Amino acid sequence: MSPNSCTVKRCATLLTTRLHFSFAARRSSLSVFLEDTHTPLVDPIPDCFEGARQAEMWPPFLYAPSSLVAALTAACAAVLAILPLYEFRGGNIAYSKFVRVGAGARLRLLLPSRIGMLVIYSPALAAALVSFAVPGAVGGARAGLLCAAVAAHFLKRVLEVLFVHRYSGSMPLGTALFISSYYLFNAVAMIYVQRLSRGLPEPAVDLLCPGVLVFAVGAAGNFYHHLLLSRLRAGGGGGGDKVCKIPRGGLFELVACPHYLFEIVAFFGFAMISQTVYALVVAVGSAGYLAGRSYATRKWYASKFEEFPARIKALVPYVW
């Protein structure tokens, strides 16, 4: 071995030894510091972040890790997956234009349409109002605004039934009870799921204030087009004559059911205010159902009126 090789080998050995002792000394000093301060080298993950992990699955919507929430969400999703199929296939829920008249219909218990609509909307309104009186049911700005929005939505519908809409037909009691149960269940479940989500970290994207605005736009647009519909019968003499006309004004010039379009907007307002997966499922499912209802309504208008404009879409202007 040459002298140069020996020299290089000795230098490398000396450098390695010094680095080893330096690292050992530093590690010893760090251990003493941690023992003195009782600070662990790696902090355990706080329990609160477990909820954050669940929330990250649905950004920016929260999902409370609860078997009850999972069951409620699954039940809601199942019902809201079936209803649009019935509407698109022509098995429309029997109210408004789609009340079937025949031998089987005469065997059913019928309600005046105004009474039927009050049966549909009143229980959900009562549940939302009662929630404010139940200790612990509504806590925090998000839950309070969600509950207020639900109450405002159904109060608007009740007032429209009483003072805006003009009715001339009837509705099967079974239909009224079915729709009433659906609205009551979703109103109570949205508020309750919001309560179960109270301990979760706030979403990274806060949709609360935009959600209030979206809900207000949906409610206003829905009311305006309901008002236009009520004017179709203004000349019917006494407000009870059944006169079928093609709706005019507002977005009725572009779509058959703009009132459904704005109702969908209002439901997505609920979802943005709440920011829970359950409210999002309700919004998406309701959009599917109302899309099917809009498709059936446009088809009904086209069959009744030869002059019904082909340019008028079912729900979304210029699109569908």
C-alpha cells in the first residue's frame, strides 16, 4: 500500500470518528432537554383531528363519524334516488297536474288541494320552529342560520298556500301524508345532523355567508314565479275555476318550471349554510326529483297545447 493511500485512509477514519462523537453528543443534549421540559419528541395527534380526517373525505362538507348519521344519509339517498326515476318514467306523484282521475282514484280519500298543501308544509315548519325551543338543539351561528332558513322556507310555502296560490282540484290524502313525511324527516334530520357535527373543525372553505345569499335568491325567485303562476287564474272568476294556460313572464319564457329551478337553488343554499354531507345529499336528491318533475311538466304542456314553444326547456335555460 502506498504512503498516500495510508494517509487518506487515516484521515477518513479520523473524520468518521469525530462525526460519530459529535452526533452522539448532540443527541444526548437533546434527550436531556426533552427530559427536563417533559416534551415528547413527537406530539400525539389530538382527538379533535379524527373529526378533521372524516371531514377531509367530503371537502368542504362535514361528516360526523356516527352510525346514526350514516343511516340517515343512506335512507335519504335511497329515497331520493328512487323518486326521480318515477318522475322521469311517468309515475308522477299525484298532485297538481298529475292527480289521476279514474275508478281507482275515486276509492281514495281526497283532500281539497289547499288543505292538502297545508298538510304537506305545516309539520316541517312546526319542527323548525320548535327546534329553537329545545335546549341544545340549535347552537352556534351555522346551526342557527340553518334552522332559520328551514323555518323561513316552509313559512313561505304555508303563506303562499294561504294567500298566493289558486286551487281548484283535490289531492289524495296518501300523497299529502307521504310528501309531508318526507319534508318533516329531512327538516328534522338536517337540524339534528348539524347538532351532531358541532364538535368537528370548521371546513377550510366557509360557505356560510354565500349560502345565505344563495338561499335568499332561491326563495325570492321561487316566490316570484309562484306569483306569476297564480295570475294565470286571476280571471277565472272566484279563483276556483280550473283554467289551463301556458305560463308567461320571468323565466317561464325560457323554461317550463323556473319555480322548481329556484327551489333547487334554495336547497343548495341549505347545503352551503349547513356544510354537512346530509344537507348536500338532500340538495342533490331534491334537484334530481325536481328535474324529473320539470321533465314531466314540460311534456304535459306540450301534449295540451299545440302552440307550446319548442324553444322552452324543462328546467335549465338554453340547456335542458
